Amino acid sequence: MEPARAGFHKIVADILRRAPAEDAAGIAWGLVCGQPVADKTEVLEFREGVLRVRVPDEAWRANLAAFVPRYLELLNTMLSKKVEKIEFVPPQKTPQKKGAA
């Protein structure tokens, strides 16, 4: 099974290296983190080595932080531009208007 996996990774890496960096980062994120995580997160941008990913809440941010070293390792085998940091961004809290209950 390992030779098949290595071949798959090579094919994916070749495709991603030809795509624009931000598009490639979004596609690679889904492959690296897995479908359940990809379904709950959204790549916001990839700029200057930083991949910004929206997460559902602070708990998700804390839980995914433990996986950052592995995510970086895998992303950097697939992408032509180096990912130096992953920044998990929880949704913005909307301030309540005065007088709102």
C-alpha cells in the first residue's frame, strides 16, 4: 500500500505545483487535514508563508494546534511555496448593539 500512497502523493504534488499558490494551498489543506476537518474549516488565504484557516470556535483552534507540525510537513511536500505558519482563525464575534437583549 505504501508504493501506491507515495505515487498518489507525487501525482497530487505535481498538480498542485502548477496551480496558483492560494488555490493549491486550499486543495492541499483538504488532503492534509482529512475530510472531517476540511468540512468544518475554510482556507481564508495563503500569503507570505502564512496559511490562514477559519475554524468553528476556540476549541477547534486549540485542538488543531497540536497537529500543526504534521500539517506543515505534509503541506510542504505538496506545495511549491513553503508554508511557514498555520494561523487558525475563529469566527469574529459580532458586538451586540446597545439596548439589544
